[in-house]
Amino acid sequence: MHRFLLSSPVRTLNPEEADWFYTPVYTTCDLTPNGLPLPFKSPRMMRSAIQLISSNWPYWNRTEGADHFFIVPHDFGACFHYQEEKAIERGILPLLQRATLVQTFGQKNHVCLKEGSITVPPYAPPQKMQSHLIPPSIPRSIFVYFRGLFYDVGNDPEGGYYARGARAAVWENFKDNPLFDISTEHPTTYYEDMQRAVFCLCPLGWAPWSPRLVEAVIFGDAFHQILNGLARKLPHDKSVYLRKGEKVLNWTAGPLADLKPWANAKEKFMGILRSIFVCFIGLFNDVGNNLKGGYYAQLFKMTKPK
């Protein structure tokens, strides 16, 4: 998303023209030795980033984040935990209550999905998928296909909680069925095998969503979906702008561990936050000069307010 917006025609370097501010906080880059993202330091990273931008620029403080958007592609979005019970207990990070969240978690009537969030499909690299396309004439010789964990031995060895028991049930009931090509091994022919299957299983893991859904459909375009979602929320209502001295967010809310500063936050963030003003040009001013007509129509389909 960061790279996409850097080259977007709706980007402006003048923050006074901006309708939206994108804050590139890479909260999924804290990895385990196996390369899996850990969400436990994410609240501290996010708080430190918000503290940095609110103390260096005036734009966050004008709305307390109501015209800012963040990518939170974790299992349960900005609840920042991979287990649902604990994610619900944590709730959305209080400092993000006014911001727009772009997330893959989209379960309605859930603590971890607040009103106004933009739900997008999980990211699957289209270039990589295109490089593994096979001719459509090749017959679908696999009836049911799945590759992935059935049990999370380290966290839920019996499999009753992980994936809400769905993956364990699939394994125990169909592991010896010749029609089911299911395994924990991930072969180099993974994408080719999916295209040779009649059915591809996309069971939930810890999160109730899976990138396999996008992979099974072959392609999806999340970037334009995000821009469409943001454009539909414009123009901002006057109520998002705070009166002088008005405060809404509680900076001391949340678990105590989240309140600790993230080590060397300023040095780590200043590099990526130089592009903090990756944002929408004022769409309702001079649309003809600011945007290419076709691109504008494709993405926004909006008109000037009366």
C-alpha cells in the first residue's frame, strides 16, 4: 500500500490540500524465528508512531486521527492478538478509535471491527501467481486440495480451539480419503496444484480469514478497493475537526504493557514517515486538473458537493 500510494496520481506533497493522511506503520514486521508475524509489540509501535506524528505535525491533532488511515492486516485487526478470545478482551487500540482502519478481518458485529473500517481481501502477490498459471486445458484431476496446518501443536495441540476445530476435523475425517489431497507440506507446485483442483479448501486458522480464498479465486485488487472505500467517506463531516482545546482520545487507556514506549521509536519511524503526506488531493476542488478523468471515474465516481 505504501509503495502504491507513493506513485498514485491522487497523492499530494502539500498537507493542506489533503483529505486523507496515510501513516505507514509496519506493525506486522515483528517476526518469529519461523518468519510469522507477532502482534504483541504492535500496540506499542502504533502508539509511538501516533505520538511522533502528533508531536511533529499539527494534522493529527486537528481531528485526533479522524482523517488518517492505517493498515492493520492482523488476524483480528487493531485488537492486535491472534487468538480471538484475547483479541476481544483487548479490543481495538484506544488511540485508533477515530481513525479509519483498513483490515482483512471483516466479521460483522464483532469487537474488532468498528464502524467505518474498510475490509479488503488478504494480499496475494499477483506477479507470483501469474508466473505459475497453467493452460486451462489441463484437466482438474484433484477433487479436494489443501496445504497448511491442521493442528497448532505449540498453542493448541488438541486442535479444538485452533481454527475452531475445523482443520482438525478435516484431517481426522478425510486424511485417508483418496479424493482429498491434503497435507501440511507446501510444495513448489502449490499454485499449479490449486489450478488442477475442483475444490480448494480455505478454512480459517487463528483468524477467520485466509489468503487461500484470494489464491483460489486467482486474483484480487485490494489497492483500488481501499481508495474506493476512502473516497466514499468524503467529504469529511465538520464534526471530525476538534475545537481548540478539545480532546476525545484517552492516551492512558489500554493494558499497561501497551503504554511503554517502543525502543528507538523516533529513529525507526522518521525514515518511513517522511512520506506521511501520502494522501488524497482535494477531490472537490479542481478535479479536472488534479486527476485524470478516466482514473477519477474508475476509482471514485464522485461529484462535487452542492
